[in-house]
Amino acid sequence: MTAVKCGVLLLCVITVRPGSAATQSAESSPEIIQIDGSKNPELIPQWSAWGFAFRVFSGGPRQLPTSVFTHVTPGEEALIIKEADAAQQFEAQCMARHRKILESRGSRTAEDLDKDVRALTLECRRATLRSRDRMLAAVSPEAQTALIAFVESTKATTSLALPRKDLARFREPE
């Protein structure tokens, strides 16, 4: 599951701006930094951790982790799964829109593509955070605590690499 999470995180980092890893030659590769969530969980953005949690809740057996399940009512469980499903549907729409932007690259400047990719990326990340906020507002304090603890615990298993110059952008909108 960690490999999937890293793949999704790295996909979110990919940009099409001048000077990005996608446009640089091998001779001038950027300084790459490693983010190890077990050592620096604060470097894993909330949008990323909650996006992963929504994928966990919505995917596979569609069950909450035991650490959450034991603190929610059946109604809260249904609401959490429903919100996770909605978040996943929106994420799929974001990915489709991202592909369309990249498909138009032949007729556009790199700056225009980067501007559109960045705007879409921030829109999608904010949507994940709004899903989190809606869900947390609708459940009991005990469920909130369990959900937040689960999400924070997932940061410890996250590891990724990205160009140092993209770190601030990766952490947006926080």
C-alpha cells in the first residue's frame, strides 16, 4: 500500500514548468530531497494524508481500520465511507482534467500549462481538505480523534523524493 501512496504523491508533484524535472536534461538534474514520514511527518501535507485515508476507506473491502471502527457509530461509518467515495470520485475527475491539460501541451506554452496544472492541483487538494472538514464536522469527538490519529499514523509509512525547489509547491495549500 505504501508504494501506491508514494506513486500518487509523486504524481501530484509532476509539473510541466520550465526548469522542472520534466524539462531538464540529465546533465542538469535538480537536487532531490527524500521525505521520510517516519522521521519528519510534518513534511507530509494534510491533503496527501487525507487523500490516502479516503482511498483506504473507499477501496478494497470498504471497511474502516479497527482503530477508527471501534469509535464510530454505524451511521458515522456510513457517512465516512460516503464522503470517501465522493472524494475518490472527485479525485478521478481531477485526474481526467489533468490528462486533458497535458494532452493540449503541443499547442500551449510551458508557462500556460504550468499555470493550469497548478490551479487544478490546488483545486483538487482543497477539495480533499473540504471533504475532511465536512466529515469531521459530522462525527462525534471520539470519531474525530480516531480519524485524525489514523491519518497522522499513515504519515509514518510515507516516503517520497522530489526536487528541493518543488517542496513548497508540494506542500500547498497548507
